[in-house]
Amino acid sequence: MKAVVYKVVIPADRQLCIAVPKDIPPGPAEVVLIIAPQAPGEEDMTAGDLLRSPLCGIWKDRRDISDSVEFARSLRAKAEQRSRA
């Protein structure tokens, strides 16, 4: 058995094209995709990080949203309905 390891970044279209080395014979093979942990420096945000980010208050000037809490609630409800479909 021979193993070849490629470190790749999954593109937005989620399609990979892999050129196999010439010393690998044609025929059956098994491809395993292992999702790597986040790279150092890409840790998850804390609640405090989020509050200090530019995302906090992003809807404050929108005139089409009178109640941001209700608007967020309706977005979550729509997302839950899509995931069940």
C-alpha cells in the first residue's frame, strides 16, 4: 500500500482536482478527506471579541428593520425551515 498526502485549501466551489504522481499505477484507490483543525491565530471568537468587532451594530442604520431582535428571530426561523426541507 502506498499513501500520498496533499495539504490543500478547499475552494469556495468545494471542488478539488488532484494530479497523482506518475509512479502511482492506474486502478482502484481510496481517497480520504480529513478536515484539518484551524490554523494558529484563527481561534473562535469570544462574545467579547464579537462585541468589539465591526459586526456589532451593523443593522443600527437600516430603516427597513424596526426591531432587530424580531428581525434576527425571523431569520433564524427561516433558516431552520430550510434545513428541514
